[in-house]
Amino acid sequence: METKNELKILFWIIVVFGLAFFLPIESARFNTAIAATFDLVKWYAREHVILCLLPAFFIAGVISIFVSQAAVLRYFGANAKKWLAYTVASVSGTILAVCSCTILPLFSSIHKRGAGLGPAIAFLYSGPAINILAIILTARILGFEMGLARTIGAVVFSVVIGLIMSVVYKKEENAKKEAQMNIELQPEKRPMWQTSFHFFTLVLILVFANWGSPAESDTSSGWYYIWHYKWYITGFFALFLGYSLIMILKINWTWVLLSAVAIVVSAVISNIFIEDAKLSPLVPMIVGIIVLSIITLKDKGDEDNSEWTISSWGFAKQILPLLAVGVITAGFLLGSTHDGKTIAGVIPNEWILWLVGGNSVFSNFFASIVGAFMYFATLTEVPILQGLIASGMGKGPALALLLAGPSLSLPNMLVIRGVLGNQKTIVYVALVVVMATGSGLFYGALF
């Protein structure tokens, strides 16, 4: 046994040495891919983690601690009415406006609370896929028929994939049904409207803090004005959160008031000293998360308040390392594309364009695979596809990428694997890729 362990150590030493010895630093492609990796990591950290992922962890914590198991089982449980479970799950993305990574803590939370596999998977897919802002942007930039096809495809996909997963793992689902029938559900600790108010306040803060800018030429629409005043709107809902902390969670009002003062002061200081308009809002958001964590952890009136932050930290520990590995890998292989800038990865963009032209089975399948592994932040898939279509990408493969891309990514898959295991993750990813391929073929034949 000892010899086997020593040989394993020797093997890895040889592998690491070999990688170092043959490191292709003289290759321009390799150096560009390294630059793309760091560019994507930096952009992801600045644009996505603080404003998007950290609030999502707290929302997941709300589900885990404040949303009773009875409520989750009523809407998503193995014994819930299927029409209700799949209806709620399939349209959840219209409210959440999240990407493939931000949905993960929410999915993990409802799965942990006992949601049936089918509804949980429908929720996992629909969250990023039916983002109402992305649907509108798709219709405006890529055409009404593409926006409509994306909407129909996303709703149908979420339900069909969820149903197939529940059938494939029927034995497990039946066992879960029997187990849930014997669960003695505790009465609600507080009225459902209070928990819903607290939950949706956090969701609205998440949505407006991440509201994307419209096209530069579009300065007269309502979407532009929402974006222009989004931080005032976010601040307005932050007042609602303060009310919720005091009146619903019963946290000492002086703590909440002092926290609000700290956030406002940090916002004023960052606005004065940080010239970059994208970076200055990060400071009050960080301060807000810190003070929220402190006042909930220090609260002695209700143990659920401290458990909320502890649960949120648990989701962060589970998900962030896997996302980091995924983002680094995706950047190295596929490059970094954002803010009108593209840095190629090891796989040349020309290869991708050559492979996704026309409307063959292969081009749609390849587009689905690329979409499944590539990371798309919320709304970025539309301008990326606009450029690809202009370079010769077929409409069928474009829809295939739209249906596979926003809901999946390499970072996303790594986390799903940690929640569901290898087999279920492979089946889920395969279903998304196959259905996206078929939808692309059908759409490409029509248009």
C-alpha cells in the first residue's frame, strides 16, 4: 500500500515537471490564451462576484433558513402537484434575471430543502434561460422570431428536461415521495407574506444592481431610464430591506440605522474618490454585505438571523472555488469576450465560425457544445451572437447556442456535479445539448 502511494506521488511529480519542461511560452496562441484567462478572471471578479453572486448567496440563505420546508415541499416537493411545480419552476427566470452561475446557490438551496428532482431541474434551467431582459434584447437585436423561439424553447426545455430527469430517476423520486409523506412539517414561524417580502426585496436589489445598459443609440426608452437611475432604484429597495430587518427579522433598529449610515457614507466617498463608474458602486455593496453579516451574526433575538448568514457562507464555500476553476478553464480554452473586446483562447475563434456555419446536424451540435461549456454573463450572449452571425454563423446554430449557453457553463457543471453527482449531471447536460441541437435544426430549416 505504501509503495502504491509513493508511485502515485512520483507520477504527479513527473506530470508537473513535464508540464513545466514543455511549457509553450514561445507560442503566441498560448500567451494570448493566458492573457484571456486573466482578463476573464478580472472581469468576472469586478462585474459578477460582488454585485451578483454575493447577493445570490444571501437569497439562497433565505430559502434555506426562512422559507419553511413545508413551503418548498408544497410547490416543488416530490408530492407536489406537477402542473403547479413545473409552472412555478419554468417561469422563475422572468423574476430572477440571473446567469448560469448565480442560479446555483438558489438551486442548491431548494434541492437541499427537499424539492423533487424534476421541478428542481426545471428551476435550474429556467432561471438563466428565461431572463426577461435577455429575451427582449434578443428580439430587438437578433429579430423577433429569434426572441420568440428562445422564449418558447426555454419554457419547453425546462419542463421537458425536468420531466425526463424525474422519469429516468423514478425509483429515487418514488423513495423521496414516500419519505416526504412521513415528514412532520413544522408550522410557519412567521406569516408567508413576511418571508416573501424579505425574499423579493433581496431579489429586486439583485435585479436592479445588475441591470445592463441598453444600446448606445437607445436613449429614449424606458429600459434606458431604468438603467440610468438603477442605483437610486436599488437604494429604494435597500430601504425596504432595512424595514424588513427591523420589522420582520426584529433586529435592533439602531444597528440597522448605523449600517445604513455606513453604506451611505461609503457610497459618497467612493463616488468622490473612485473615478471608474463601474467600480464605485462596488464599495457600498461590499460595505452593505459586511454590515448585514455583522448585525445578523451578532443578533441574539432570533437564532435564524445568524443562521441566515452562516448558511449563505456555506453556499459561498461550496460554490466559489468550483466557479473559480471553471472560469479559469473557460478563459484559457475559449477566450474572453466582453464590453466589445475579444481575446482568443487556445481554441481559435476561426475554427468555431467554420464549424457553426450553415444548418447541418454537426454545426448545431457543435454550437450546443460550445454554448454549454462557454460562460455567458447575463445579457452578454446577445452581442456575442450578433458578431458570430455577422461572421457567418447560421441561424439554427445561433438558437442552439442561445438555448444551451445561458443555462450551462463549465463552472456551472462543476457545481451541479457537487450537488447531484456525476451521473445526473451528465444526463442533464446531455439532455440540454441534444434538445438544443434539435431545436436549432428545426429553426434553421424554417428560417
